[in-house]
Amino acid sequence: MAPGGDSAMIYLLPGMGADRRMYGPKWKGLPNATFPNWPPFSGQTTLGEVADQLIAEHDIAPRDVIGGSSLGGMVALEIFQRLKNPKVVLLGSALSPGEINTLLRLLAPLASITPFGLLQVLVGKHPSDAAVMFAEADPKFVRAMCLALRDWQGFDGPHDRLVRIHGAKDHVITCPAEGHILPRAGHLVAMTHAAQCIRVLSACLRGGSCA
């Protein structure tokens, strides 16, 4: 069961090929926040199946705020489809497959046989922590999620529940017209611009402006 008893929690999921380490020390100052790892791979073939497993393993409730980075945000949208949570936080994440770089979607099925090459395409020159996490990720899970993204239908729910924080220099997922845009950030915005992400998220959850 998630920490916090009856209190509403904030669940932030990692990106594909990452784990909870992508939310560094600064994120620990976000009240009632927890950072789950991906569940062990057991044959999941859709983002919805991963969402169901996370709900069950962490006792995620309809009152909780959910979100994540990249793939984590997309799985959070699937959790919302099931629980109708008050807010969904997208950190460099997408609402539809059309927002994902076309080349990456074509390369996705090769993830399990060229993990480092795909990492370079995905994040370019980035902190070594990202490379370490990707190298340690379960290649079966990475490949399955790449294939799942290919078949993902996207999100058509209410946008007033969304908190979008995105890097203007993200070459993996198209920078949206709406949301809070960080002009110097790239795809791994939660790692490189943690303090700014936390400020925006905290203001949104207090009912303030997300712009």
C-alpha cells in the first residue's frame, strides 16, 4: 500500500528505460509525493495493463494525483481513464501517438536489440544517470512498451484535469501549444529542470495558475 494512509498522494511515474532515480533529491521536497518503479515485466502488452498493475500494487485511489515523465505520463492517462483522478501531470509526455517523433516510432521495435543506440536517439547528450538507468532497465519491458506505444489510442478526456510541463527543446515529443513550457529544457525535463517543475506543479495543485 502507498504511504500516507488516508491522505491523497501524488504518484509520479518514470520514463521508459528509467526508474524512480530520475526524480532526484529536489523532488523529495514535494509533499505527499511518491515515485514508483515500473512493475516487473510479466507479459504486459498495453499501457492499460501496466496501469491496472500499478493501481493494484500501489493502491492508487481516485483522490490521488497521478503523472509521469514521457511513457509515465501516458500510463498516468490510462490510470485516469480508470479512476478519474483530480489531476494528471505530464512531464515531457504526450496526449496522442501523433505527438511522438515519427522516427522514434519507427525505431521503437528495435529497442531491445539496440538499447544504447536508441537511448542516444531519444535523449541525445544527457546526464550519465539516464544512461545508467537505461542500461539497467529490463529490455523485455522496454520492447513491450515500445510496441504498446505503437498501438496506443491516446487521450481524449478533459484537458482541464491536465498539468502539462514541457521542454521547448524536446525532440522526442512535440512541444504542445498549451501548458507550461520551459524554454531551455529538453525531453528529460524532470531531471534537468526539477526545481521549475516542482514550482509549477505546486502552484497548480494549490489552485493557482499553471501558465
